[in-house]
Amino acid sequence: MSSDSPTSGFVAFVGAGPGDPNLLTLRGAELLGKADVVILDEDLHGPLLKHCRPGVEVAADDLVKHAKSGRLVVRLCEGDPMLFSSITEEAAALAAAEVDFEIVPGVPPATAVLGYAGIPPASSVPEFRVVDATQDQDWSSHAACPGTLVIYNGITEAVAIGKALIAGGKPDSTPVAVSSGGTTTEQYTVVSSLGRLQADLKHAGFTEPALIVVGEAVGLRDKLSWFETKPLFGWRVLVPRTKEQSKSLSEQLTSYGAVPEEVPTISVEPPRTPQQMDRAIKGLVTGRYEWVAFTSANAVKAVREKFEEYGLDARAFAGLKVAAVGDATARALVEFGVKPDLLPSGEQSSEGLVAEWPPYDSMLDPINRVLLPRADISTDTLVAGLTELGWECDDVTAYRTVRAAPPPAPIREAIKGGGFDAVLFTSSSTVRNLVGIAGKPHNVTVIAVIGPQTAKTAEEFGLRVDVMADKASASALAAALAEYGAKQRSAALAAGDTPRRPSQNRRGARRRAK
């Protein structure tokens, strides 16, 4: 029977990989997308439920029962189901019940965690041995392994294992790495030697899942480490934006090794009265305007929704010139099917847009009117600048920005108590609203702002500005924070110190040994 079209129930044992949800295999994701029931440890593998259909049942056990009811069941297993796993008995029970099953291999920690730690499993000596410390082991035999020895489930007995390997003939100078939280932004690796293992692990605070790696390959970590050396590795970064705006920014921060936490401070709502926007859209279609200027992606969204309400599409912009204040707004227009005619080449702000806006010329411009669909709290900089250039402006409220509800208590406590390493402010309103709904960030938290006006507002609230983007875009702001993090890391290493996240510098923060 094909597993793609189960008629009497089917079970797939799917390897969830070592921790990073992006290491799930394509086959695993495909089966999760078809599953009727998913059996998993939600604490470990909850993020993988994003691959499932809405309404999928999440259960804890009873594979046979669910399969016998004619459903496709996915059983998520840590790492690779066939490596140090307990699925043998479950698979045997399915076979006895005449239920078909499939085993989908997963990326095993034995190779993935080493890869993320910068340790090649088999380098100069092509021997790679993986053992489970919970099983009886002949450590003298393992001491004779000339290559790399990887030990699962051994963190509580790490010191005793080290002594046993030395007793078996392994030199006490043999390099050892211990890594926990492998392939996630919680990954933490201590490099030691068999002889120094007890001293180096004394205050490290390791817990399972963790791997112990023994062998000369550990020495290559200094050259090959790429994951834990990311500029914002492990930084918990607060992104106070609307959900729609924060997705691409959070993805960029993740690429730098950060752990972004999206906390909406602004809720975008329609204008109180729609008549003004209705007249503007009618004027846009009937040729009232020469230009339409967009100062935010939210303004693009508001106009797009009005277009859909009237059965219009991007073709209604034919014959119009379109301006965008910055890259994010331009991307929103392109997604709508409109390519901006004007985008500031310098500062991405209302001032930057005015600086490059052509003056009205009655010989060249048949119409002297500009439509500005904006937020209710926008400043008058753009209107004043365009008026000075000879244009008439229809300044229309396209949407309202209101303060969002306060975040949950743990988030508020983390903000005020220094639990965040950095916070990104993308506008003055995000500063005002975050302080209003959650309080001031702790003084150890790095404050990063999108531009001078936002910096001024932050300082008015008593915040120390540490990072400012070189241009007014969220992407540039994230890049500036990454550059700041890289410099902090380099300075610590140059001083002979272990790089520390800002939150680790607050009073009472848990310290790990070097």
C-alpha cells in the first residue's frame, strides 16, 4: 500500500532532526502536511507543527488506535528515528496490528551538532565512532579510537568518562568539546581536554541534550566555527512593530544568529470615516492627480484594500507617477504590481523625498496635484516641502495607528529587567508606545534606532542610543545592530575575554565559566 494515499491508516516515524527546525527533511515536511494526527513532544518539536494543515490533531500516544481509525499518523522522533531511538517496539506493535508504516531518517545530532560547532567528524583520521553513554560501554576500547569519538547522553558522567578514557590509554591532552542546545541559538560549546574536563565543566551548567566530542578534530573549531560566531548569536532582540512589518526583519535578525521576539506596539486600523479615502480613490481613477506619494508600506496596504473593495487593480495607476519614501514601501508597491518612479537615493525619509522631488512645471505637468495617503499621526514635512515646490497636496488619512495592548507579563518583566539584549525602534511612535505599554528598557539593553528623529524621541524618554542605521530602513537597522555586535565580540576576544551578550552583564545574570 502506498503511504501517500493510506486507506486503512498509516504511521510515519519522522526524524525531527537535532533541534534547528529548518533541518527537517523534505519528506518529513511533506508527511506533516498530509497528517491527520501528529504525535510529538511539543516542548521539543512544537515549531514543526507549522508544516501541518489547520485542524490537525496533536496527540501524545496510541499509534495503533489512531492508525486503525484510518488516519495518517506522523510520529516525530528526536534526531534520527533509527539512531539511539526507542521506535523498535512501536514499529513491532504496528506490524503485529497489521498497520503499514514508514521510517523517515532525520539529520542526526552526531553530525549536525558537530557541523554547527565547527568540528569535522572525520578529518585527518577517517574514523568516526558514536556511542550512547546510557548503555554499558568499554571505555578502554573507545580510548583506542584514533579518530573522533562522539558520546550521547553522557553529560552527567562526563568527568568519569574522561577519567575512564585516560585510564584506557588516551592522553590527558586529548581535545574535548562539550556542546549543548546543538543547532539552536541556545547552542553553547566548551572546549577543553580530558585532563581539564572537571575544572572546565564545573560552572558550565550543561544539561541534556548535549554531546561530548573527543579527538584531534576538536582543534579545528577555531578555524571552522561559523554558527556560534555569528555577530548576534543568541541575542534576544525585541522587535516592536506590527506583525505584518516584522516578518522580514525577524528573518534578517535570525540570519545574524539572533532570537527575535515580535511585540506589536502599534495596531493599524481604518480611518474613523471612510469618505475621505473614497473620494481620493475616485480622484485617482478619474485623473485628478499627477503624483501619488507613499510614505509607508501600511499606506500601500490601505490603498490596495480600497482598490479591492472597488474591484480595481494596479492598472488604475496607469498614467500616474508614483513615489515611495524608502525600500520597504517600494517593495510593497512592487508586490502590488506598481514600480515607483521616484525613490530617494539618499536619506529615506520625507525630507529625502522632498530633496529629490521635481518642482511643478506648468509646461511639463498637466496637473499640479499630489495624493498623499498617510497615517493619522504623520508630520507635515512632506506637505510643506511639496507646497514650496509648487504642488497642491491632498493629504488623506488612509489609516490610523493606535497603541497596541500591553504584552504578557513575562515580556514586560524582561523589557524592564534586562532580559532583552537589544531593542529595535523603527519610528518615534514605537518608542512612545513601547514605553507606554511595557515600560522603559533596562540600561544594559542595546538601543538601536532607525534615524535621527527616532533617536531624539528615545533620548527624550531617557534612553541611551547605541546604534543608528545609516539609512532609514529596517534592513539597514538590523545590519547596523549586527555590525555593533560583531565589534563587541571582536573587542572581547582581543581583550582575552569570552564574548558576552548584553543581558549577561546585568546584575544577577547567570554567568557561565570561560
